[in-house]
Amino acid sequence: MKKIVIIGGCAAGPKVAAKCRRMNKENEIHLYTNENIVSYSACGLPYYIEGIVPKIENLIIRTPEEFRETGVNVYLDHTCTKIIPDEKAVIINNEKIKYDELVLCTGARAKDIKIEGGHLKNVFKLRTIQDGIAIREKMKTAKSAVIIGGGYIGIEILEALIANNIKVEMLEAGNQILSNFDKDIAKIIQNHIHKKDGDKVVIRENTKVEKIVGKDEFVGIITDSGEVIEADFCIIATGVTPNSEIAHEAGIELGRSGAIRVNNRMQTNIEHIWAAGDCCEKHCLITKVPMYISLGSIANKEGRACAINVSGGDEKFEGILCSFVTRYFDFTISTTGLTEEHALEYSKFIDIEPIAATVKKHDRAGYMPNTNEITLKLVADKRTGEVLGAQAVGKGDADKRINIATSAIKSKMTIDELINLDLTYAPSFGTPIDPLLEAAYKLKKIIDNKRHN
Amino acid sequence: MKKIVIIGGCAAGPKVAAKCRRMNKENEIHLYTNENIVSYSACGLPYYIEGIVPKIENLIIRTPEEFRETGVNVYLDHTCTKIIPDEKAVIINNEKIKYDELVLCTGARAKDIKIEGGHLKNVFKLRTIQDGIAIREKMKTAKSAVIIGGGYIGIEILEALIANNIKVEMLEAGNQILSNFDKDIAKIIQNHIHKKDGDKVVIRENTKVEKIVGKDEFVGIITDSGEVIEADFCIIATGVTPNSEIAHEAGIELGRSGAIRVNNRMQTNIEHIWAAGDCCEKHCLITKVPMYISLGSIANKEGRACAINVSGGDEKFEGILCSFVTRYFDFTISTTGLTEEHALEYSKFIDIEPIAATVKKHDRAGYMPNTNEITLKLVADKRTGEVLGAQAVGKGDADKRINIATSAIKSKMTIDELINLDLTYAPSFGTPIDPLLEAAYKLKKIIDNKRHN
């Protein structure tokens, strides 16, 4: 019998707890969270704000009671402040608690902002259930908002606000929204948003926020060019920071990203201390380079692998491919592997020669009523022909193609092998030669031409 | 300059013609079809009958005029009756026509029926544009129909008829509908149809048609148990036969399926004679065994590869994975690779030990409004762990998972590699751990248990 202590209650922590329980009925399992809620889908918060998900309870996966019924002890509002590896103990709410195995699932928090006025009332972030409730409440009486940050959380909040008739100014410090996409693809997304909702939203790139203004409450922001933008409230969506401080203080190694370094069994450098989810650094299967990304699907898979190992099994979590999907209403935004720009960047360090092709195609037979266009960009290594990445956006079924590419990248499929892949076809599901295969064929021709010239 | 003669005008023929033109501007290209129309989507005919596709013209991909504008000569109502390889000539409408390269895209026809009364008025098949027009016309004044055959064409016609308030008796001679699915999965499909439309449709397995009755017009059928089923019309959908007779008479080798045997460059055994599409035998990439299947996506890919080779290039078409999708209204029916039953059958001849697991899961986050269930069955080789096949059905997005599996099968991915595949996730697109990965995990546990016991 072992005593397993888990710190963190959003995605990875509950997954570890539930799986540890299923793996072994004898072990004592204790899950501590500093929130007043446990086991919820943070990814669903934008849809709760939008109103598609009616109640916050809908986002809860397992209640503390459900956990307790299976013999997992759940402690809400319990904050871990210190890890003492030599004593195999943690300090939680000022009490010393011993462990046999410690699993850190401390997650990530909205990036600490260093901007004047960030503390004002009606300046929100979106990370926790409380944040979601506060934004939805504020939205009811508001007419306009500023979103700081054009990443995917920004886009998801944008949908929520636009659906609720809030006018939005979205300010992006970089030269494009959605930096996990190539500029040309990000531009297509941005153009679509402006075309669909140009009367309600302005997206400004290369716009830094100098200062948030207001006395007690938010009044507006001042940009780096001195412009003043007034609004009823503000949401800061500039990314996340892994919660790795207590780990670091205890001598647990962090990666360059500031997240906890783990091996492929989810072990930290200190024996009997494990980590999973958004507090951990990730390993990119293509570049073989450590990186950081915060996604619920990865947290769940890491949590499962971690639980198996903690319970005495042997399960590897080899790494990720940066696969990602979101939407702006009926417009899908999806990517996997390396973008062309990232691949070019990496080609300075790793042995790849990236080349890309883009196609714009119907997702289904042109004569079917549910047909829509997608734009698909495929990236491959010119020398080996191996698929390196794919991005697909549009009202059509872009996500389907991206996941096929994900599988192809994982198994080092070449463009030549991809071209004739026997994908399913029926008029209401695809085209006789799928857009992904069209892109592969286009890319093959480009590669062949370059080889001959 | 070469003279390329193409026989057949539905899918593969036009693809060969168009691609040959793009490959080489000098070659003379002649396409002959025995139909009065060229280059159309036969797969779209059920949706034309249903009324979703308003006009038959919507199904036409390229008109003869469009072909002629690119310099492809198209001849409608021209029937090829003989191939004379020694003279490099064909007889078309009693005229001898010489070729440098001959491409056979003669397609397939609805299976020749050997049933009494098959010739009666209001007994239809569905293969050509004319068939589609005749059925749609008949449907306007009819109230009931018999569909003979529970294959995918039968199911697609069933949707069309039910949508138009026709009462249907579907008779399947075998012990399940959709023989490219396992019995348990076919049963789920059948139960869904009965649950949704049980007041309008009866599906009877193990029911052979003894005789079609009527004087001049169809009146009804008599089953092998002597039961009489009356209806306003009848559609025979018992599969297709490759049009390979003239090829066979000319000494072109056929496979055991009766379809033309080709190598991976789409060459027949006779020099300068090629074939592509539904008249050809296929090569299964998993079993390495020749087989026959008739699908527009394969016809298009074979056509492309064939055209490249005919034009002097070098393109391989390695084979297929039996990937397939259709629907019954909003219920998706999809498969790839081997079913469990087929895999068990093949395990007598090839070195596999099939094992399967089935999961029933939401396709998206449970709290999203567009969430639906899918049932997914995954088949793998117990010894190597390699994925052999997958079937997915349900109102949810089943097709997405099947195409990921297709890619996995092609690259011989193992269950262990599949389990943590970094698929995209967002609440409106999937679940943190995808149903496909859940099935893989379930299968892994079954395999591990068997290894230990």
C-alpha cells in the first residue's frame, strides 16, 4: 500500500487520481486543490461565457463526492506551499503531509501582467471557473470590450462576446494573431472574422498596450502609439505561465520554458516526485526539442501515463505534435506539427529543409448542400519527403484533414506515401481526391521540380 | 506525339483524359463512352433521387464541350466491342480505330440478375444517370418500394426513398446488411434505421427473392419462404460486375474477381493497354491479396496514376485499404482496413492474429450542444500490435476517426503508438482522449492480459 499525494485539481490531477484508483484498489489517494472546485473542463469556459453551455456545473467532470465514493480523498481550498523531498512531505495549508509518491499537477495560470492598471475592476483573465463566471456576469450589462492578446483564448473569448452583441477591440502585440499558425493562414482567419463581423470587431496587430486606465474601475487602454480605446471591460489573454515555483524551490529541475522537466514516464529529477499536465514541459516528436504548450488533451494523456507509472506499471508518454483546433463560430482553425515559419526556424538547428504548398478546396462534393471551402497548407521536408506539418482553416471540415496529417507525421509518412492514401469517400463526407491529398500532390510536384532544376 | 484512346466516361476515364492533357499538350486524346453523358459523379445519384441535389446537371463534373476546349475529343454513345492488340486497334461503333496507348475505364455495371421478372417495368437498378432519373421520376407517384440488397447502395437508396415518404421493404439474402462491416456493427446500423424509421421501413435479413411478379409491370416479389410482398416499384441493388468482357476476349488477363488485372503502374499484361477504375482488380495493402471493390475515390486515384504513366511518367498506385463511408441521414457509417470477421478469415492464409475492442463514446465534449455518440470498433494484430482495421458508426463524427485509423494502418502503426497520438482537441471537435485512442487503450489492455495469461 502506497500513499499517493496529488497536487492540482483541474485536468491532469483528477485524471491521475481516477486512473490510480482504477489501477490499484489498495493505495491511499489524496488530491489537493487550491480551488473551490475540482475536475472541470477549463477548455469549456469560453462556451460557458458564450451561453452555449448553460450552467457552470455542466463543465464539471467528477464532483468531490463522486471521487470520495471511489475512495479518492479530495480537499478543496488546500494550497501547497512547499515540497520537502528529503522528508517525502509537502506543506499544505500549513500542515505537513507525508507521501510515498507525489504527483504535481499544479497547472498553469494566466501570465502575470506587468502592465499599469492590470489590477483594476473589470479587468479579467480567463483561466479558472471564477474567471468564467465573472466575465459572463459582466457581459450582461456591457456593450463593449477590449481583448488584449490574439492567441486562441483571445479568439474563443471573441466568439463568446460577439455572440452576445459586445463590440470588441482585439489588440495583438505581435504582427499576427494566432502565432501557432503561419502568417498567411492567420491572415485568412483574420480576414474571415473581419468579413463576418467587421461591424462588431476590430483586430489590430502590432499594437501594444501601454497602460490600462481607470480610477477604480476599468475605463480604457492606451496603446503604444498613444491612442485611447475606451470600453466597458477588458480581458487579458496573453498566454499562460506554468505553476512551477514550489517545484523549483524544492530542487525539481525546470526546463528553459520554466515548466517542470519530466522524462517519458512523467518522472521529475527527484525520486518519487512526478508531474503531469500544464505545469510540465513537453517534448516535440518532430524537432526532439523541449517546448511548452498548455492543452487539456495532453494533460489527460500525461495524467494517464503518469498514473500507470505511479501505480507500478510502465507506460511511456513520448511527446507531442502541437496538434491544435479551435473555431470562430462555424469557421474551423486547426494545425498539427510545424508551421512553415517554425520549420524554417528549426531548420537552422535540425536537419530539415522545409517546403510548403497550399490548396483551397471544397471539403465535400461540390454539389452537396453541406459543402464548404477549406484552405489547407502542408509542410514537408524537401529531402526526405516526410510530412512536417499541416494547417487547415475554413467553414469546411478542416479538422478531419489535420488529424490524418497528425497520424502521418507521427509515423514519418512521406508525401509520396500520402498522395494515394485510401481515405474514405462519399459525397457528403469528402471529395474523390481529398484536399489533403491534393495538397500532397501539389507539394510533390514542387519538390520534383526543385530536384530537376 | 502519341494517340491515347480511352474507353469509358464516368470517373476514371475523364480523370485519365484530363490528367493526360495536363501532362502533355501534344498527345492526341480520344475518350469514347457508350453513355450519352460524360464525366459525372455516380456517387451523387442517390442524393439526386432524394432531391438534395436538385438537377442531374449538378452531378456533371466536365461537359463534352469543356473537354473539347482543352483538346480532348469526347465521343458519346460510342460502344467499344472489340480490342485487337496485334493491330493496336479497337472496334468502336463498327469502326476500326488505331491507338498508341489504350486505357480501359469500362467501369462496372449493376450485377446481371438471374431472377424471374427482373425485366419488368418499374424494376430498377442504380448505376447510370438514366437509372437515377427513372427512379426519381417513378418515386413521385409511388408510395411503396422493395429494395433487393442491403449493401451500401441499398442503404443510400433507402435514405432517398424514406426522405420522400416511400414505405420500403429491404430484403437482404445474407445474414446481415452491409457485409463490409462486422455483424455486431451492422446490427447497430440496422437498429438505428428501425428505431428512427420503423414505421416506414422493414429490413429482413436471410430473405432471398424467389421471383419478381407482375404481368408487364412490377407488382411484387415472392420470397424464398413463399411470402408475397407487394409494392409500387422495386430496386435491385445487389452489387456490381466489372465490365471486363471485351478485355478478356482480347487476351487481357483478369483476376479471380473477374476484373482486369493491373500492376501498380496500371498496366495490363498486354503492352500499351492500361486500365483504371471499376473495371480493375484492386490490391489490398494489408492482406497483399487481390480483391474487388467499386469506389469513385479509388477510380480517381488510379486514373491519375495511370495518366501519368501513359504520358511517360512513373507513378505507382500501391493499393487500397477498403476505406469506406456512407450515411443514413445524420448517421455515419464508416470503415477502413479489415473487419474482425474478415481478419479472422484471412488469418487462415496470412500471418495475423486478430483481436478487437469496441467503445461507445461521445464524439465531442459531453457538455457541447453538437455532441453525439459513436460506436468504434478497432481491430489489431495481437502479436505485433499493428492496427488492422476500424469501424465507426453513429450520429457523431465517426468518419474523422476512421481516416486517422486509415493513416495508421497504412504506416503500420501499432496500438502502443496510437494510444497517445496527439490528436487535436477542443470541446466542439472532440474529447480530451479521443474515442479512437480510448479504443486503442482498451485493445492494449486486452492484448496485455492475453499475453500474461
